[in-house]
Amino acid sequence: IPGTTVADDVRLGDGRVALPKGTVLSSAHLTACKAWGIPALPIAGETSKARKTDAAEPDAGHLAQAARQQLKAFRHTDRSHPMMAELLRLSAIRKAHELGRKS
């Protein structure tokens, strides 16, 4: 998600650093990672507990609320692009889980 921070160095298959720890991600970074074949990034503040919780389906009401909120965050992106559409979908799911934990 653009604006999040990389928790650890992200390396290419040959060991070169693609993104150093602390990089604040932009859409360009995400495009480059996809081109380099990097399927996932270590995000600062993300825990394994959050990832396990996020594997379950979120509440439909929370998902609808989260989708509306995330549309605002993605308003300046090309949501018709498959990668941006997937990022929007995943960020809405993540946000829905956060809303569920708060309620």
C-alpha cells in the first residue's frame, strides 16, 4: 500500500538490495517490485498475529465501510489497472479486519 514503510531490506534473487529498510512505498516502488518478481514486502508494524487474523473473511458490514474509506485513499490512482485494483481490494480487507478488532 503506498505510504507504508518497508520493515527490512528487500533483496533480489542475486542478493542486491531492491528496497532498503525504511523505504516509504510509492506506486512506482510497487510497480518495480511486481516487475522484479517480488510477491510480498515486509511492512513495518505488521505482525504475524495480524496476518493470521486477516486470513479469515471480514464481516460484510466492515468490508463495505472499509471499501468506502479506502476508495478515498486510492482516489488519485488508476483503479482500472489490475495491480491497483488488487491493492485496493487487499487494503479494504485489511481495513475491515482493523474495524472488526476495534468493535
